[in-house]
Amino acid sequence: MKRNKLIWQPDRSKYPEHDSNGKPIVDLKSQKFTKLWQGPNHPGVTGNMSLELTLSGDEVVEAKTHVGYLHRGFEKLMERRTYMQCFPTSIRMCVAEPDSNEYVLSAAVEELSGIEVPETAQWLRMLALEMARLQVLLRVVPGIASTLSLGLGSQWGMYMREHILDRFEELTGGRIYHMYILPGGVRGQLPDGFKKRMLENLDMIDGFIKRIEDLIFSNNVFKKRTVGVGILKPEWVDQFGVVGPPARGAGFKRDVRKDYPYLKYNEIDFDPFMATDSDIYTRAIVRKQDLIMTVDIIRQILDKIPNDKEIRAKTPNVLHLEIPKGEVYARSESSRGEYGMYIVSDGSKYPRRVNLRGPSYTHAVALLEKMLINANISDVHAIMVSLQTCPPEIER
Amino acid sequence: MDKIIKDLTSRFKVTDYIQQRPNMAYVTVQKELAISLITHMRDIEGFTHFVLLTAVDWIEDNLFQLTYILNSPDKKVDLGIRVMIDRENPTMDSAHHLWQQVATYQRELKEMFGIDFPGSPRVDESFILEGWDDIPPYRRDFDTLKYAEETYFPRDGRGSNDPAEYMKKKLYPDEEK
């Protein structure tokens, strides 16, 4: 689809002046600049982080991301906990999509200790991960429009998300934090009638997607505010470690599920959507296509999931799990992109070091600071939400 | 992967090679050769995606281990590069000129482990902790429990109960003990 881009290209040769390193010379006493803090509590900011913006008129000249409002030292706390005690801590590193944490921690522990996960458990894990992605996308896809005051889609999305949380409650007992994926397998089988209810929910979501296409993606105001705005240049993708939907929107077809297939993703038929315009609108489209793809993947999983009773491998007592000495990096594809965990074991009951690699670590700090330069103040929150930043994974 | 490792062994004297899985390996390199090796991997071998940089505190050996994980999106392989540095004088050459995002990792390591990366942008600015005056908190000799007990205190009127006893008392107040 060819679109006319609305790129604002003012003459930057005279003002503001730059020093020899290319940095703008900002003299606040000259009264030509304004310092504005956006956050840590602000409706346009995702989570608790803040942006220190230096403005010239209504244009951002310099941006700095400040984090630390949520820091609880999870990685340090996990060094004092047994591997099983690490699970409740790890899931809090990303509230919106905790299942990715459970999976990468389990996968890392299993890889180091050589545990083989039964086939049914692998399918159930995939189901939990895709349901988590679905509930996030139901919130995020219309969420981009709600940062531009088009809030109705978000309300519909939240309603749809509640149905998926109902299914999570049925499957795992919890709505937000699930603790379903454990070393060696999963905690429970599919409940009776789950498939039928899930398929009914997916049919409802199909209708929701059609409605948001009309409400948001065909909306002239939304297009005018997002097409050609918040451009992520393709050469920035490797420079800033961009992954997931922002990378796919910039012409890089990167998806951990395809590139490094884990669980049973190589038995599922899917093709991640890629686009090249790399503006806010494109990233919203990529996420909408991801939503459509996720619904399709869940249908395929429900169709192919074996009806086997074995969902946990035989492991030693997990409460006293001792992992052989070594190090491992396990990754998965979260709704925001590559999500990985690096674990170093010294052979004791406790991990020597746990390090989480979340997409927001680079998206919300180095990349966002770069993308906001020359942006209009009214576009800041839309650019930020289009990168789907999640502060807890920056300050684990 | 074997071909790459053979090449690295002859050029950069890498040691402690571990093949974790067919598409992921770890090697150890000397501190002085680390940035050259990383530059070689990025520019010659196509490891253009920088996955992470983190540190591990081996306090018993008086060493910090820095781990750089690089990924080649074309070859679909990962390489973990370990660099052991002295714990008493923890300094490492900066890699921010190779990937702009690396400056953030180095800033965090300076704050959390006290490892310095001279020349890295904003490396001395606080990242997560503000006004921290204790030893870097992610070092093994920093005791979180002791810090919490010394810094925080129970508020007035706040107590702790045994859950079973508390619920019994609340639900069945008339029942005798």
C-alpha cells in the first residue's frame, strides 16, 4: 500500500545551534528553551518512568529517559532464592506478560539440568504463551490510538481481554500471574470445555478486529497523527538492538519463533507480518497483524494439542533443585520482541547470577531518546507507546 | 560454528570453549583483546545484533566476569564472550562506539557492580539508583537483608501474624483455644 507521507522537515541548519559533537547548545537562561518532565505519573507514559524533555517551542531538542521508580532488585533477590522460589519473583519482572518470564526461566533451568519436557506440556506451554500475547495485544493495538485520545477501542480491547483472563483463570487459577510453566512441564491439563469456550472467545475477537479496523485504522485523524511520524530508521535496528514489531515494521523479519524455533512452533503454520514504512501507523498495523496471527496460532494449537496425561517430566524434588555448574541464555518471542534470560549456575541450590534481557531495555532508553529528537511534544506519548515500553524490565 | 571458533582461537587466543547448543557457544578472551574480538565478530563474521552485556561476581576468585552475547541474524547463531577482570580495579574498555545501546548497559554496570568503562557516554550519571552511597548493590558482598533491616523499620501498628492462627481467630472468635 503506497501512502503519502506527512514528514515535517524544518530547516535545522540555523537553530538550535549545535556544538562540535553535534549536541544542541541548550541555555535554559536564554528563555528559548523549556524543560518539561513527562512522568513518572502521566497518562501518556506507559508504566512508571519519566522523560526529561528539553523543548524549543513545541519541538523536542533533547530527551532523557529516567527509570528507578520501580526498582526492587529482582536479579539480586533471585541470588538468595532457590530456583523454585525464583519463579514468583521472575514473573513480576513484566506484569503485562508474565508467562514469558516463566518460560525463559524454566527453559534455562531445563537446558542446564538436561530435563526433557513431555510433548503435551510443550503444546500447553505454547498455548499459555500465545494467550499471554493475545491479552497484551488486545490492550496494545487499540492502546496506540488511545494515546491520541481515541479511547473507545481501548475499552473494547479491555473487555475482550477480560475473556482471555477468564480462560487463564480456568486454566491456571490466576488472572494476571499464572505460575503455570514450571521446570519439567506445566501445572495442569486443559479443563473440560476449555476448547469450546476459548474458540467462542476467539470468534468474538475476530469481530473486535473488524471493528477496530473501521474505528482506528481507517480513521482519518489517527492516520494524520501517525503516518510519517516517529520514523525508526532501518540503520538504527542493529545499532539500538531493535527487536519484535518495531524491527518488523522497519523491514527486518525477525521473530524468535521462526528464527530459533522452540517448543512446537515449527509444527505451526504462521508467517510474521513485515512492513517497511516504519512509522507509528506501520507499527500499529504490524501489531494488528500479530493479533490476527495469534488468534490463528491459538486455533491451530487447540486443534493439534495431544490428549496425553503426561504433562510433567520426572524431576528430582524441585524444591531442592541443584543445577549443574554452567551458564545458559534462553530466549522466546514476547509481544514486544526477543525476551531472554541469562543464568549462571555455580552448582549450588541458588543461581549465581540471573540477567533478564527485555526489549524495553534498549527501546525505552537509547532508542527512545534518539527517536524523540525533533519530535513534536504532542507526538511523544504515541511514539513511546508504539515501541510498547515496559519499565519493569529495564530496572529488574 | 566450529570454523568460527577455530579462527578465533588462532587470532584472539580464546579459551574455555563451550558449545551450549548447536547454535550457541561461549568463549573466554583476554581483557586486552576483547574489544578487537567483538569488532571482528560484528564487522567480519556478521554478528550485528548485540543481545546483552552483564557481569557475574566471582568474589571467591576476586574476579568479575563480563559476558557479551552477540547474535548473527543471518547465520542464526549466538556467541557468548566472557572476559574476566580484576575485582579490585574493575575497568574495561568501552564498546559504545560499536553499538549505541551498549552505553546503557555500561552505565548500569558502573552503578550496580562498580565496573568502570572510561569514555562511555553518561557512564557516571546514576541510572536506576539516585543518591546511592553504599557499595554497588549487585556485588556479592552487599547484603540485601542487612541493608533492609538497617534502612527500613516496621511502622507503628503493624505486626505479623501466623496465618493459620489469625484466620482461626477471625473466623471462629468464640472457639476456645
